[in-house]
Amino acid sequence: MHISLTPELESRIKSKVESGLYNNASEVIRKALGFMDTYEDWIHQVKLALLRDQLKIGTDQLDSGEGISIESQAMLDSLFDVVKS
């Protein structure tokens, strides 16, 4: 595999290797990708928690009689379109 880096990124990778924390550039890249995966997993968990909070609010509203009845399939479809985006 061949990748192209900006001079700034190349310098940052070399700096990490020269610090002694990493043996080579590949280790730096592997570690960075690991952090990226962790970050993406964290973002997913945050979004899921927010969605759960919103669902809880909605079910609480329904339980207290604040809900509305949706009988139109077109209305349901438009709601699902909003959720997908």
C-alpha cells in the first residue's frame, strides 16, 4: 500500500518515531487508526444514548396521554425519512 502525506503530517509522524514512543511510522499510523476507531465507536455510543433519551421522552409523553394518533401511511413514511437522515 502506498499513501501520500502532506509534509506537515510526515513531519508529525517522524517526530513521534524520534520521540522513542514508536519504533517506526507504521506503528504511529496503526495507533492513530486505533484512536480513530475508538473515537468513531464513542460517537456512535453518544448518538445512541441521545436517541434513547429522545425515545424515553416520547414514551413518557405517550404514557401521559400527550401523544397523537397517526393514521396516514404517508405521514409515517415521512417520519421514518427524517429518522434515516
